[in-house]
Amino acid sequence: MTEAASHSQFTPRVFSGIKPSGGLTLGNYLGAIKRFVAMQGEAYETLYCVVDLHAITVWQDPAELRTATREVAASYLASGIDPEKSILFNQSQVSQHAELGWIFNCVARVGWMNRMTQFKEKAGKNAEKQSLGLYAYPSLMAADILLYHATHVPVGEDQKQHVELTRDIAAKFNHDYKTEFFPLTNPVIEGPAMRVMNLRDGTKKMSKSGESDMERINMLDDADTIAKKFRKARTDPAPLPESLDGLKDRPEARNLVDIYAALSDQSPEAVITEYAGAGWGQFKPALADLAVAKLAPISSEMQRLLDDPAEIDRILARGSERARAIAAPILERTYDIVGLVR
Ligand code: TYM
């Protein structure tokens, strides 16, 4: 299908989600949440989800899952997602996700799943011991997106392959059933912080599950912890170069410049121009101050919201109701196309 055919008949609609599994990192904030807020004011209808059904593809303690779900919701709200402008909800309250996920399990091919690098990384040598859900995860993710006919999905670089698979699933469904029912969704992967790296090893992604807490900045870290983590972040001895070219083969240095750029809404080039020739003794404290200035108001607002979990639950319930209103007719039409008697 051509791009034109894939878009003309669909309302511009953004869908994205975050798993409630462990704490949120600066990677989640810069690669996802901050950009979700920016897209809210643009010409899209926006849906932001706490993807709890994805979280349970690996073991989650039930009480911790509840807390983590409310924490992701609080991070959306504290960062500026307005539950009136956007539909903010948790996945399990909209049962159509799981239902469309099943249909897509019957569309996606085992060979496609076998190529998913994230499954390979997570499963490592223990693939046999992983849940079937973890393996099928990308087809549920396709359902999340296509259940709303979403046209744009802002994500970090690590999710690109999953959004491409979503396009493959949509194209195969459309082809097999001779329809143009599902859009070919575009991943939106833009800006300097699409892959925030680990502070101790600039070749690895910053993640919630890394071994040491010193590798990542958590959204709920206090000012002293943030300053300490940046101070101890691995770098090389050379000062900052005159141009971005000088950061080639210096992954840790590049990462800190990119983080600074994303936090200050500048390009990495502008940051280099400002700090050309500066040593780490100058740059790291400036970065820590910037990160604290941006994150502290968000984390204190998150704490405030988390003191009233019932209010968060009300917001999620209301968002779920609004999400169902879009999802239900799309699932019904899908069942009809497939030939399921209703
Ligand atoms: P998750 O929960 O692992 O991450 C949520 C979002 O944060 C981004 N991200 C990063 N971006 C830049 N640098 C990093 N170090 C970094 N770490 C995480 C991720 O790219 C993501 O955008 N499968 C998804 C959740 C999901 C979803 C969806 C996303 C389920 N259904 C439908 C979009 C649309 C995931 O596990 O994200």
C-alpha cells in the first residue's frame, strides 16, 4: 500500500505507552513522556496508556504492579499530560486490547517474532523459560496501536522495530482480507535523546533494569542523587570538542551532550558551541543543575499525586471509558471483516 493510501482516510491520532515495571528513568522521560506532552498541543488526538498487560510478560509482584501503574500515570500527569486534552488510561481496563491482540497473533508469523531483537536481548540464553506472553508481546503492541487506528507513535529508538512490525501486521491483515481497514502507522523518533545511554557504559541503553542504580537517573531521584550520578558518570579525559564530529567514538561524552540538549530544548550542535573546550568539571555540574531544575518540579508533583491514589484511579477509569468508545467499534468491525458471527 502507498503512503497516501495509508493515511488519507485516517484522523491524525497519536498512541503511545509505557510499561509499569520498576521505576521510570530519564530515558523514559526524554525519549517518551516529554515528547508526548509536546504532541498534545499539536494537531492530533492523543492517547497515552499505562501498558500493564505488557508489564506482566515478566513476573510482577501484584502490589508493586499497582504502585508502578499509578506511578506511570502520575509521571504523565506531573509532566504535563492533561487528562482533558489527552486520553490517559491503563490498558487492562480496555479489554479490546487483548481481543485484537489475539486476532493479530493469528496474523503475525512466528518468523517475524523470531527476528525481534528485544525478545532476544531479554530472553538471552533462557528463551525456553520465558513466558509465551513475552514472545507474543509485539503483536499485543500492534493491537494497542491499531485498535485506535493510530497514525503516529512517538517512541524511543529501542521500539522502532516493534512499530515496523505493527506496519507489517496491518499490511498483512489488509492484504489477506482485501481491505484498507488498518493504517500503516508511522513511528515518530525525533530529537537528540532517542537513545539515552547508560551513565557507566555509553554503548548500552539506560534502562530500568540495569544492574546498578548509578547507571541511570530515575525520575524520582532527589537533587543530591542526580548530582552524584552525573559527577560519577563515566567520561574520557578530553575536554568537549569544537564540533560534534569531535564526539565520534566518544559515546559517553556524546550521551551527556545529548542529554543536555534534550533537557534544554537545544540541538547538540548548540550545546557544543556553548561548551567548546570546557572540561568535565565545568560541564557535569551544569548538566546536573539543569537536570535537577527540570526533574525536581516533576518529581515533587508526582509525589503529591501519589498521595491520593484514588484520584489517579478515577482519572484512569475515565480515560479508559473514553478509550473504549474509540476501540469498541474498531474491534467490532475487525471481527466482522474476519467473519466472526456477532
Ligand atoms: P518501555 O516501557 O520500555 O519504555 C517506554 C518508552 O520510553 C522509551 N525509552 C527510551 N527512550 C530513549 N532512551 C532510553 N534509554 C529509553 N528507555 C526507554 C521507549 O522507547 C518507549 O517509548 N513496548 C513498549 C511499550 C508499549 C508501546 C505500545 C509503546 C506497549 N504498547 C504501543 C508505543 C505504542 C515498551 O516496553 O516501552
